[in-house]
Amino acid sequence: MKGQADTIGIAMRRALLGEIEGTCITRAKSGKVPHEYSTIVGIEESVHEILINLKEIVLRSNLYGVRDASIFVRGPRYVTAQDIISPPSVEIVDTTQHIANLTEPIDLCIGLQIKRDRGYRTNPTNNSQDGSYPIDAVSMPIRNANHSIHSCGNGNEKQEILFLEIWTNGSLTPREALYEASRNLIDLFIPFLHAEEGDIRFEENKNRFTLPSFTFQNGFTNLKKNKKEIPLKCIFIDQSELPSRIYI
């Protein structure tokens, strides 16, 4: 019906971009690496470039927790994602993704950690003495999501058609992403369906309902008592010094 498409489209886009889980490499370890920006004789790429290439590897897994993987190759040769020795629970989507180019007959041994998560998590790039370096985890299989609305019908019977555009990194199909996003949204609303009677109080003599008394005043009173410990924990909107057009 008219007005519902935008409600669904906005919620679905936010769920697609922020709620879908993905699998990625979160750490790499090699004992011959003094620091992240060093170079190794016989390898065309620097250590930093190899870490970036590992970050771009697209993986697929339905299991949670940390999984170990490794790379053991001898040059000269091109090292690709196909050379990653991973557990059976982890699938490499594109085995042709480039990792490094060995130009001399040397051994390349890298230990990897793989984790399933959601969102984007940055890790500190402090130098590691044991040759273990964290990789920024990009657990976001959805690369882009848009929605558009088109009207159809005449007069009061006008309806809307919602179009969803979903781009993924290949670790799942757009249909799978749509299913998971829909399931996550449903799970968010289930607690409201099972709300107890004490959560919402209805007034029989009026055509409205009131929420139980909110503890805002108590919280504000406690704030004034502890304002030295938790400043700005709770302030009124007119105290935030926003432009006047914000209030309109």
C-alpha cells in the first residue's frame, strides 16, 4: 500500500549493510617478517601489500569462532588464494585472487586466522615481535544496497512497487542476503509480539495507551548528583547548541 514501500526499503537497506555476517582473514603470521612495512628478498610485494591482498580474499563459512589456515609454497611462482590450505568449513570463493609473486626459489610460509563476524573492525598495526600482524576485518559481504519506489494504479487505489538492488562480494547470492536481512528484521520485532501486560498499560476510558512511567526524571536527578563522573550522559536538546532550523 501507499507509504509502506519506503518504510520497508529503508529498513531492509540498513539490515543488508549492517546486519549480514561474513567471513574474512583477521590475522597473518610469518616468523621471517621484522615489521609490517618490510620487504623480503625474492618477493615482489612488500609485507604490507601482501596483508592488503589477504584482506581482499573472499571466503564463505557458516561456522563461528576462529579457524586456522596456512600458506606453504616455494617459488618462483604466483601465489593466489588457491594456495591457502583452509579447513573444510571454509570455502574460498575466488581462488584466482592474487596474494604475492615469488621471483626467486624461496619458501613462503604464512599462518592465517579466519573469523566470521559482522561489520568492519579495525585493529592496531603495532609491530609484532613474533611476526603476527592483525588485518582489518571487513565482514561485510554486501558491497552496496539501494531501493527505489514506483507508483501504480489510479486515484485512491494507487499502490507502490519496491525495487531492491543488492551487490555482494560473491560469498552469498542477493537472494540469500535478502533472506538473512529479512530474518534479522523479524527477530528484532519478536520481543514486541511477546511483550507482557506490565510493559504497556492501556486506559479503558480513553482511546489511547500510555507507557509505564519512564525513569528520565530519576536519571536526570542522578545525573546532577554524579555530574562530575559522567558529564553529558543525559542532556536536553536545547542544551546542545544546535542551529535553530534543527528544531523546526
